[in-house]
Amino acid sequence: IGLLDNSHTLGDRMSILTAELMVEAMPLIESAGQGSEPERRARLKVMNQSDRSGDASYARMLTKQDHQIDWSASALNIHRKVMALYPNAVTLWNDKRLKLLHCEPLIDRLREELPAEVHPLIGRWPTGGHPAGTVLESVKGLGVVVSTSGCPILVRAAQLEGKGRSDGDSLIQQLNAAAEQQFSTFT
């Protein structure tokens, strides 16, 4: 699994691993064919977890730090974090908490998966050409484009501390974001 390296957070690595394992497992599960659950498990050579000896283990509790956006991560990993932690992925904007609610990674290889209105933004800024978390542009009707460690990301909806959800033009107006301003991380 080439995407799992030390530059990713634990949550990022778990998201990547889970997605890859699901894609791998679905055809295998389907190949088990018809029959009762024990018959299908036997054909797949897997066991029921309740038949497993030993104590169960649990994932650790998420901390506030797990919810914080690291702008030096890739656009895809930030996007995954926002989706996985909805509505609790947070960053700082002018010393106020900002919950990120919806974003689009502006990655050319994902063009077919992205809405058509963001296609003109893909490839418009050099990859890694700005410090991570820098506002590149406020795009009328869409949101705010922010730099990451690689391709930029379009923040389409967010909620500023003490305010309601805003998206598109209302997000741009609420943040009053100008090019070269910085999103920041918690200290």
C-alpha cells in the first residue's frame, strides 16, 4: 500500500487503508455465492468475530487534535478528513474556529468525480507553489481555493464560530478572504 507513509496522520492512513480494503473485499464477498452465512464464511475461509478467542480491541477515542485540519496534508487527505469527521473538521480563520463542511480536492486525476463547475479550477495553480493554508482565490459562486502540500482544495461550505453554515458567495462574504491570507492551525 504505497499511499501509507509517515507523512500521513493516523486518521489519514486509516481512511486510505479502509477504502483500499473495502474495494478489495467486495468482489471476494460476492464470490462466496449463495447460501447461509456459515456456508459463505466457510467458502471464504473466514471466521465469525464472536468465535475469535481473546479480548476485543477498540479504536482509541478521537481527540480535539484529530479534528484539526493540517493544511500541509494533501488536498485528498484534507477532503477525506472533512467527509469522515463531518461536521467537526476544524481550522482557524482570523483566530476564530471554522468548521469545514464541504470541499473539493482540485486534482486532475479526479476530474470525472468532481462537479463540472470546478473543472476550470483544476490545474490553475502550481502544485505546492504557495505555503500550505494560503488563500489562492475566492471564486464567485463556489467558495475559497486554498493551497495544500500538493494540489489546492476548494472550500465550498463552512461554519465560522458564532455563525451559521455558509457556502459559495455567502462563505466568501463571511470570511472576506483575500489572496495570500492564511488559514492557521491550533497551537
